[in-house]
Amino acid sequence: MDHLLTFIILVAFFLFYWVYYTHQRKRVPSTHWEELPTQAQYLAAHPDAVDGKIVFCCHCGHHKQLEVGLVHLADFRREWACAKCKRVLFRAKDD
Ligand SMILES: [Zn+2]
């Protein structure tokens, strides 16, 4: 009976650390990216920065943006930066 109790305690600790560890591994440290507004939030904050489908930079008024990956080219976390002043305007996510 003592062995069974020890086994149950060990399994419980193993499960706890396994869940804890995998949860930490899943969390991608992307707080900078998560702080950026989405396109909808950007347009809501700058209603004058859109004309039909054309989105303008709120800093310099340029009408073209560059879509870049956060860490590398194929990153699913995308940043839209102004092509002229290179400031990041909003974020997007590849589905
Ligand atoms: Zn700009």
C-alpha cells in the first residue's frame, strides 16, 4: 500500500511538471508584437489614415506599407511598417 501511495505521488508530481513545462514551452515571448495594434485597432485610432482600401502612415502620410515577419521572413507574426519612414504601424497574423 505504501508503494502505491508513493507511486501516485510521483505520478502527480510528474504530471504537474509536465503540464507546467509544456505550458511554458508553448508561450512565445512576443510581448512587443502583442503590444502593437491590429489593423482594425490602428484604423479605429486613426480614422483619417484610410481612404477606401488604401491605408496611410499616421506619422508621415505615406500610402505604402511593408509586410515583414517579426523574427524571420516566414514568421506567422507579421508587422506592417511604413515603406517611407519605416515605423511599425500594426500587426497581423498569418492563418
Ligand atoms: Zn511613415
